[in-house]
Amino acid sequence: MLLAASYDLGIPDIGLILVKLLAVVGGVAVGAIGLPWFFKLVVRLITGQKLPPRVVSTFRILGGLAFGLLIWTWVFSTGEGGLGGSGGGWWPFGQGGGKGTATQKAVESPPAPKKEPVAPTPTAESLPIHLLGGSRVHEQRFYVLDHDPPRNLSELTKALEERKQVRPALDRLDILIYKDSVDHSNPAVTELIRWAQEHGLQTRQSIIEQNAP
């Protein structure tokens, strides 16, 4: 799985935000016009009379507020896979093209990273994963396993599954974050922790007070 560059850098999608705001404005307009028209039609059909202008104005304000709030809640929903969530919501506000996805399991908060002068010695139960950052990262390849070339998350998880078959005792990933690596709160780290939890692996983060090898 590749992490989008904007997601990695924490840069908001300005275009998407503008589309959502325009949708809210459109919702206000629809509510302000459509709700009074609907009630005027109902009253005329039932009583044959017109609604007083003051009542029409009240319905216009209430309709604009109600529809605007409804659209706001829809497009700015933070739930993943919902109406406008970032993980596969309905077009045009989500990224999944209209099918939606199941809500992902929340990542349990791991212990705070421990600062260490050098990388801890691996054991039979642990496997060190070195995190890169800055100009050393190309095509989302943040992870170095052993002395292999850097991998992206999809490539890394495939290699971890293979290692797990060879080393049944393996039950912990040592995530090593260096001075020039990405931050421990970066999606490159949190997505790896999520994958590890979903596959029954413990994780331990260490901040190494030197640059990545």
C-alpha cells in the first residue's frame, strides 16, 4: 500500500476543501429556495391560500440553515468510508468512487518512543525496521529491513509475512526512528503499526540519536 505524498506531508487538499465548501453553499441555496416553495405548494393545495411573506421568510432561513448544516455534516464527516470520509466515501467528496469501505480498526496508542544512543540489539523474537526520511525517500520507500534496499509499505509487509513463516518465534517489530527519519507520528509509522496490530505483532518504537545508516 502506497501512502500519498500529500498525506505523508500533512498538506491539506485545498481543491477538495473548496469543492466541499461550494457544496455547503449549494445546500444553503437549495434549502432557502426549495423549502419555502414546498410549503407554499402544500398550503395552496390544501387551503387554496398563499403563505404570508413573513412565514415564507422564516421557512427560507430555516431551510437554508437545515440544508447547509446537513451538507456540512455530510462532506466534512471524519469517519473513514462514510459520506465524505477520506477512506472511500461517496463521489465527489470521498476518494473511493462511490462504494465506500468498512471503517478501519483504530490503532491502539503504542508506548511513547524511547530515546537510545544506538539501535537495540535484535533478538530471535524481534525484527528491526529502519525508517528513512527526507531526500533518501523515493516512491514512498521509507523502510529498510536488514541491509536490503528500501521498501514501501506493501513491499515491506510482504517481506515480513515471509520472515514470519521462516521465523515462527518472531512476534515484535522494532521500529527504529533516527534523527533524519520521518517523525514517529508520520503515517509511514502509524500505518506500519496498524498493520502489525492486525497481524498479531507487537511493536516497539525507538528514537535513535544519530542519522539512519
